Amino acid sequence: MRPHSLKLQHFGPYAQHSIDLEPFHDAGLFLVHGDTGSGKSTLLDAMSWALYGKGLGDRSSDEMLRNVAAPADAPTEVTLDFSLGDRRYRVARSLEPERVSRKGTVTRARTTASLQCLEGDPHFQAVGGPKDVSREIVRLLHLPHEQFSRVIVLPQGEFRDLLLAPAERRERLLEHLFGTARYALIEDQLRAMDASARAEFDKSDGVLRALLDGVGAADLDDLDAKTADSQQRLAETERAIADTRAMLESVVAANTVGAEVERRNAQRRAHRAALDELAAQSESAALSAARLARDETASRCLERLTRLRSLEVSLAERREQHERAASEHQRLSIALADPALAPAHFEASEAAIRASTARAAALRAMQDEAGRLEGLEREAADRAAEADRMQSALAAREQALADATLALAGLDAAIAAHEAALADEAALRARVDNLSTRQQRAVDRRSREDSLRGLQRARRDALATERDTEEAWRELTAKQARAEASSLEAQAARLAETLVAGEACPVCGSAEHPSPRVASGSTVEAVDAEALARSAAAHSRAQREAFALQIRIEEAEAALRSEGEGEAIDEEALAREVKSGKDALAALRRRRLDLEAARRSRAGAAATADLQRVSLGPDQAALAGVRARVAAMEEDIAQRRQGFTEAGMSPSAMVAALRSLEVDLAGQQASLRSARARREEIARAAAAAEGSLPTLREELGRAEALHEEGRSALAQAMSDGGIPDEAAIAQAVLGPVERQRLREALESRARAEATHREALASLGPDEPSSPVQPGAEAEQRSRLEALQRELGVAQSSLAAMGQQRRALVSAAEARRAAEARSQQVRRVSEVANGKGPSKVRLSRYVLLDLFDRVVASASTGLEAMSDGRFRLRRQERAQTGREFDLVVDDSYVGGVARPAASLSGGEVFLASLAMALGLGEVLQAWAGGIRVESLFVDEGFGALDEDTVERAIELLERLPQHARMVGVVSHVPELRKRIPARLEVLRGDQGSFTRCSLRHRGAER
């Protein structure tokens, strides 16, 4: 993992700041330096919080990481851009503080987070939510937070714990870092698997014995012999069934022939009876046929009568149309003779219209001149108004120039007052910074004390859970032991039941049985192996949680002790002082803004006054030009009005006369057009009426001829059908329902007679009948059913024997497999749980191997930094509980082993740094061989002399390729000379900020 940029907002001492780390990628080793409390370690906390949602060491809570001077509603945000190989990611995390609305509603603090891939992986799906982002970070880096603080970041004062901790605590630390508790779970699971495998073997053995007892056979050969006898009896039954079925088929065939002959004779008798009944109904059928024939004749007469009535109506309509057309032609001829529509009247109207049109043309010419006069008058008025406005604007600008001169004097006085008030700003800011630092320390200590109390409460709860899970596990273990004892007792009782006096016991071989076991009659239910394994795993988890909490409590107590008791601080009074100072600073900031605004206002006012002085002259000249133009236009208007006076008509009277003349002219033209259109319309209508009269006469003649033809056709039809008058037609016509009923009845009778005759012809003459024997058939069927039942019983018995044999074979195979698995699992469980030749549990063996790797890697680094003087090694104390003791071999005293605690302060730092680097190297390989491209070491160089510092820096420069970006966090001045690439952390008025320097080329960032 290699960081590229870090953006902070209200995080620690940083109000709002961005840091570009890419310039240090090729530098190899760079220094992060600055004054104490400026925020150097906070940069490492920011990276840890952005990635995992918690800081490093004691600074892990959100409240401790938030800027105490941040506004109440401002969120705390950190954005980190980092790369993994050729993939680049951005992780952002934000904390919105608790807020109280004006109505008193409390909005709880809320944390948000997001993770996205900027380049290198187009298929990566963006992740949101604090927990999901933390899980995805662990998946990408292959490092949980605990390992991150040991591999990539070595926190201030914490990485020496592994060197100086007692053996028992060192073992717990390593177990927590490497996560070897999973191997303890494997040990528990193997013990549970061993118990489950033994129970499975006992179960399969019991199943096999129960199956043999159930079939009443000693073994599989005995069961096969019984099966062969059953198969022979089954074959004999099948032969008897075949003989009986053949006899039954012959009897059934004879009875079937006699029944079929009797059925055909009965059909012949039924058809003859039906034909006789139809012959008796022939007279009624003839009457129905006669009614249908008369109905057909009457229907034709009714159709012709209906057509005659329609022709009579059409004839009346044609006569009425002819009479109306003749009357309309006469009326139009009279209208054409009206004098108002004569051509002479039209010619007189056209002459009057021509005279009015000439008069209107003369008046329009005078109207155009009046329009031009009106336009000149309006333009002259506009020019005069413009001159008045220019005069007013000039007066206002002269007054504004005077006002601006007075305002400049006032702004000069205000600027002097602001500058005097800002003279004490630096002293006030120093006092506020000092108070804020004291307040932050008090808040941090109180937060650590609250965290310690919370850890102590959590440990008490964890101890209670440990006791509860231990009691549940012991109870299940005791119940399992009772169940196993009960099972052994039951097996002994079953064996005792098979003993015979004088015969050898299959277990001990004795022929005497003085006290055989008697079944107690009660059994103890066995414990589920999975439940026992879950209980053991729960107890193991509770133990580990209690151990982890105890480690965290010890670390918190050590941190508090390292700070000392501290001075007694009235936090409320201190907070009031801080708030008062910040309010005063805010007032000064507002005053500084007012000063800048006043300066800007003065510059603007001065520029405006100068511009007004310059522009007054041209504007006065423009005003004089406008007034001269107005005078010329007024003279032109007076001359044009003189022309209208000479014509004897004012412009308004001329306009009124023209409008009246135009109205009269339009009325005359409209009246002439209307009269001509009326004459043309009447002429066209008269011509149309005169042309339609011959057509109407022809249609009337055709209608009279059709009416006479219809009357003759009706009379002929009535005569042919013997119908005397029109009333008799309606009486002879049948209704639709009756007509349909008579037709269907006649058709049904004809079809029935034809069907019966065809059936008699197909059946032929009567046949002689043969006798039927129902008793013989029933006897054969009864015998067949009895044999089939016997066959079913034999088949079921044989199938049951086959199933029992398969079950026995399967049970025997299961018993052999269970026995082999039980032996295999027991061997593996004994080795993993320390019962093998090495007598070391699996989890402890793995942890010892990892610790040996850490010590070997650390010893190489320490030997290089100490110029070959010191080497680290694990002290071999097998089976003493002290296998994790650590000693230092000192070559200056002949290689004598020394406790690590006997080293000096600088030597402890070197050994701790070597242990931290060795631990990081092994943790990388343990976490999947990931490539870590950065490392940060926080403080510790202050206790080293110049030569030792040089060797430590050389070791860091020679780190493997996977950690080629190495950051050292320290306030030691000598390191600035040794490390040219530097990131300096400084304090400012708006919070801390950083400045980057590469090979003495500085640029503030």
C-alpha cells in the first residue's frame, strides 16, 4: 500500500488541509518533523481512521480525533488516495457531530464512508457504509487494523511492547496479531470430531446387531438360504395362476357368444315396434303438410300486398314534389321584375361612387401632411424632455462629487481606527493556542479514563460469559460421560443375556458367570457431538475475549501511568476562557475584514470622484447641442401649421371629414354589390326551377305505372291461391314458431322411419339363442383371486428379504468405515492437542514457529544497527510455560545473555525497531505475501547518539524493495541534516499545515 494524497477537514489540529505525498515516492526515505503537538502523529491517525475507522493506540475514538475548535455543525472528514500495484483507490470517511435543533431535537452523530477505484480495475464496484468499507479495506490490504499498526505504521511508544513484555503477555500479543486462535478452534473441533466419530462407530455397530436380530438370522448366508426357499414357493404359485387364468378365459368366451345373440334379437323387435307406431301417425302428418302448403301461398300474397302499399306512398310523394316546383318557378319570375334590381339603377350607383372616391383621395393627401406635422411635434417634445433630464443628471453628479469628497475623509478615519484595534492580535492568538492545547490534553486524558472504565466493564462481562460457557461445557461433558457409561452398561447387560452356564464367555473366556450384569431399565440420552463441540468452542472464544480485554486494559493503564497524575484542571473554566479567546479572535477577524472592505471602498470612491470630474465637461456640451436642435424643430412646426390655416381647415377637422366620406363610400359599394348578388341568385334559382319541372313530370308517370302493375300482381296471386280478400291473407299465414315446428316434426318422422328400416336391413333375420353358465365363471374368478393374493404375499416376503439383505450389507460397510474414521480422527486429535510425541499443541507450535521467524529477522537488523554487538534469540525452556522468553546476546561481554529490559534507552529503541521491522516482515508473509510499499516509524530517535542514528537510518534505507517509501516521524533536529526529503508540520492561525522540501527545494503545500 502506497499513499498518494491526504485531505483533512477538522481532524486533530488541522482545520482544512491537503497533503501531496507523491513527491516522496522516489525519495526512499523522508522525514516528518515539527514542533511538539503540531500534528505529526495526527497524519498517521488520519490514514488509519480513513482506512479502518479508528486511530492508532489510545487515539482510537472519533471524539479524540475531532478538532476541538471546529464549528458545532461542521463534519470531520479525511480522504486518502492510495495505490496497490497498478490500481489506485480513494477512501473517504466523514463524521457528522451530534446536533440539537432549535426545537430541542437531538440528531445523533453519524459516520459515513466510501471506497472507489480511480484507475486500474474497471470492474471494481464502489463500496459505501463504514462497516462495508472497513471490510473491503481488510480484503484489499490483507491486513486488519492490528496488523496495519505493526506492518505499515509503527505507532509512537507502542512498538517496544513486544520487546519488553513478559513472556505470557508476549505470547498473548503474538496470538492476537497473527490470529492463531483459529488453530485453538481447530483443536476444539478435532476433539469434538473424535467424540463424534466414536459415537458414530457405536451407533453403526448397534444398528448392525439390531438388523440381524430383526431378521432372525445368524448371518448373511442364513438369510440367503431362507430367500431361496421363498423363491421356489413363488414359482409354484405362478404356474397355478396361469392354469386357472386359461380355464377362466374359455368360460368367459362361451358366455359372451350367447349374450351377443340375445342382444341382436332384442334390437330387431324394438325396430319393428317403432315402425308400427309411425304408421299409426300418418294421417296427422298429412294434415301438417297441407297447412304448410297453404302458408306458403299466403306468404307470397302478403309480400305483394306490402309492395303495393309502398308504391302508393311513393306516388303521393312524387305528386307533392311536382306541385311545389311549379309554385317556386312562378314566385321567382315575379321577383326578377323589381325596379331596384334593374341595370339602370346599377349605373347611377356606380357614378356616385366615382365622385366620392376622388374627394377621398384629396383628403388623404392632406392627412399625410398632418401626420408629418404630428411626428415633428412629438420629436420636439422628446428632445425637450431629454434636455431636462440631462440638466437634472448634471446637477445630481455635481452633488455626488461633493458627497464623495466627504466620504473619503470618513473612510480615512475608519481605516486608522481598525489598524489601531488589530495591533494586539498576535498576543491574543498565542494565548488562545496555549489554552486550546491545555484543553485538548484534559479532554484526551478524560477520554482515555472513560475508555479504561469501559474496558473494565467489558472484561467483567467477558469473565461472566466465560464462567457461564464453562459451566455449560462441563455440564454437557458430564452428561456425555453418563451417557457413555449407560451405553456400556446396556451392552454388558445384552451380553449377559446370551451367557449359558458352562459355556465360555466371548469376552473373558471363562465358563463360570458368578455375577452377570442385569439391565437397569433406564437409559441416558447421548449428547449431540455438534452441541458439545459448539459449547467447547464458545468457552474457548470467551477465554480469548477475556485475555484480549485484559491486554487492552493493561495497555490503557500503562498509557495513563506514563502521563502521570497531571495537573488539576477546571475544564469548564478553561472551556470558558478558550471560548472567550476564540470569540475575541473572531471579532478581530471580522474587524480585519471590515478594514479590508473600508480600504476597497476608499479606493472605489476615489476612482469614482476622479471619473465624475473628467466627464462633467463633455456632458455640458451635449446638453447645449440638444437645446439648439429643439429650437430648430419648433420653427419648422410653426411654418407647417401656417399652411393648414391658409387652407381654411384644421388638421383635426380634415381627419373627421375624411372618416365620414370613407364610411359613406363603403356603404354605397356594399349596397351595389348586394343588389347585383341578389339579382344573380334569383336568376339562377328561376332557371333551376324551370329545368326541374320536366324531370318531375316523368317521375310522376313512372310512379303511377308501377302502382298499377303492383295492383294487378296482387289480384292474380289471390286468385291462384283461392284467397277471397286481404283479410283472409293474414289468417292463412302461420307464425314463425308454428311453421318451424311443423317442418321439424315432418322431417324428424321421415328420418326416424328411414333409420329403423336401415337398422332392420343390417341386422338380417332372427337368430337362435345359446345357454349362458354364470356359476362356472364366478368359481374360476374366485380361485384366481385366491392364488393372486397368495402370490402377493410371497412377493412381498421375498422383497422384504432383499431389502433386509441390502440393509445388512450397508450396515456392515458403515460399521467398517466408522471404525476406520474413528481411528484416524483420534490419531490426528491426539497430535493436535499435545498428546503426541512432541507434547505441544498445534496453536502453540505455530505461534512458536512464527516467533522464531520474527526473532531471526529482528536479530539480523539489530546486529547491523549495533555494529555486530547485539543479537536476539528465544530462550529455550521447553514445557515450562516460558517458551516465549527473549534474551539479548552481548558480544562485548563474551556473548553472555542479557534480559532485554537491561538495555539502555537508545539500545531499547534499536532493539524495538528491529523487532517491529522483523514482525512486519513475517506478518506480510503470514497475511498472504502482500507487497507493502510504505512504512512509517513514529518517534524514538531522540534517545540515540549520532552514530547510532546513522546506523538506524542506514537500516531503514536498506529495507527490502517492498517498503521503499519510508517515513520517519520525529522532532529531533539532527535528522533534518541527515534526511534531505522532508515534510514539515507547522502551526498557523487557521490550524496546522505542512510544507514539502525535496533536496532543499521548498514549496509550501
